[in-house]
Amino acid sequence: MRRLLICLMLLLTACGAARRESLVDDDELVVAIRSDVPLISFKGQDGAYDGFNIDVAEDLVSRLGKRIRWLEIKAGDQLTVLTDGRADLVFAHMSVTPERKKVIDFAGPYHVDFQDIAVRPADKGAIRDVRDLKGRRICWVRGTNIAQRIVDERRVEAIVVPAPDYNVCLEMIKDGRIDAISTNSQILAGLLTRPGVDLHLVGATFNEQRTSIGVRKGDVEGCEELNRAITQMYQDGTAHMLLDKWFGRSGIDLSVISVPQFEGCS
């Protein structure tokens, strides 16, 4: 009997060690967000978080039957908060890349968008497409991959100027230190709503942006649960309602809204 009990204990210990912790096991999830992106995720006048990402996160996490504890981060923290265990999910309007998939997994995408360019009104005749960024200075928010996609994927020899966040990008384009800001069209639409911002949106649709949820590497169960929640969000019309709420007057094309093709949970 003693030997049998020891064997059972060893077996249970081994099973527990082999099983990866999943977000589905917790009642409260730590959700990492940014607060520097108008319309997407920002702090309202009452100090509460608001925006498209906030609404999507609240909807999806509630479908999982969980509570949220927010964790405010910068763009450069969106991978490390998952790898070091500080967050369960990252809603930072983050697109999927092969490099990121080496260290984290992705649920979704929960929205598919494209890259665009914002310039000063005086430059709208000279910069009308991504090719026109050759030799020009573009803003790169550390932790994002947008500038690299222009230089490496599109082979456009733009001059990359680093910045900690989009607030600094707006300051730099205003005083002439950079010539353009290029990022996800939803983020640009938000930046253009800032008081005192006078920029022209080029309308150059390029580089598909698969906006996804960052999850810890190996959490297949949690990833699959989130994908089911995203599907429900689209099927019951919530996704369309939230997109129209935040971007209905932005000029972004919302004529076709359907369940995105998921990355798949590895």
C-alpha cells in the first residue's frame, strides 16, 4: 500500500509538472494595454481606460467568465510582460510577426487592418504612397514593427527616427524632425483626433496588419477559448458595433466586417 501511494504521488506530480498553466484556470486576468493611443486605448477625463481595445478586451474576457486587472505598458514592453509572467494577455494593437511568434503566441486576430501614412498638409502632394518615403524621415515607436516593414519588406530606403511613443512622433512631425508617421490606419485615425494636430492621411493602403491578442507561449487552451470568443463577438454583431462606435466617422472602410482568419494556436 505504501509503495502504491508513493507511485500515485509521483504520477500526479509528473502530470502537474507537465501541464502548462493556462489563463482559463484563473478567475482574474492581467490584461496589458497602452494608454497613449487615441480611439484605441487611452485614459478618459475620469482617469478610466477607454477605446476600441478596451471595449474588445472587456467583451472577450467577460465571455470567458473572467475579471480584468489592467496593466499599463509601453510598446516596448508588450512581449516581456508575457515572457516574465506579469500579464496573461496583451491588447496593445499588436500585429503578428514570425519574430514575435518565437517567444509568444497569438489569439485572433480580432481585427484586420492596413498600414497608412500621415504627413503635414504641405507635403501631401509629395508623399502619396509608401515609395515616396524613400530618403524621408519616418517615426519608429520602439517596440513596434511598422518602420521595419517599410524598410525591410517594402525595400523603401526611409530614414528611421526612434521615439518612445506616438506623442513624441506628433511633436517631431510638427517641428520638422520627421516627414511622416506610418502605422496602422486605426492608430493614425486616432492621432488625427488630437487637439492641435493638423495632418493629412495619405490613403496608401499597404501591409496588412493582423491585430491580435498576445498570450503566453504554449497556452493552447487559452488561445482556443479566445478564438471562440472572437468568433462569437463577430457573429452576434458586437464587433461591428464596436468598430462603428470608434471608427465610424474616421473614413476607414467598414463595409465588410467578417470573422478574421485565425493564426491558429500552436
